Amino acid sequence: MLKYFAKSRARPCKESEDPAEYILQIVACKDTSTSPDWVLTWTKSTEHLDMMAEHRRMNQDMFNSKVNTSHHAKAKKFAAPLIIQL
């Protein structure tokens, strides 16, 4: 993620900085003269396009896969018998 922000015109993360705090500071910056519109930057990025393509591929794979329902016939109402639960 740090490489993405650096590539997208954010200031570099210092070695002494906590990366999570750095990201929060970068995306919360309201000064548009020094910080890009991160929503717009993400929406136009190749990373976003790649992620959306992967998301579509995963959805299509899930839609096309056959669901194994054999375990449903053996399913019990409770995970453990009453005597074990007591």
C-alpha cells in the first residue's frame, strides 16, 4: 500500500513512521493543493481496474461452480448433543 500512495503523489512514508498512521494522515488531508482526491485517484488507477476484474472473475467462478450439498443431508440441528452441552 505504501508504494501505491507514493506512486499516487503522496509524500513518502518515513522509516520512523507507523504505516497505519501515515495512511490515515494521507487520506484525511483536506489540503487539495498538496493532496490528490483519493477517491478519484483510486477510481482511475490500474490497481482499481485490476481489483474489479479479479472481483468479476471470482463472482463468475462462484456462479459457475457446482455447490456440494451432500453434507446438508447429514447436518444436525445442533453441533453437539444435549448431554455434551450441559
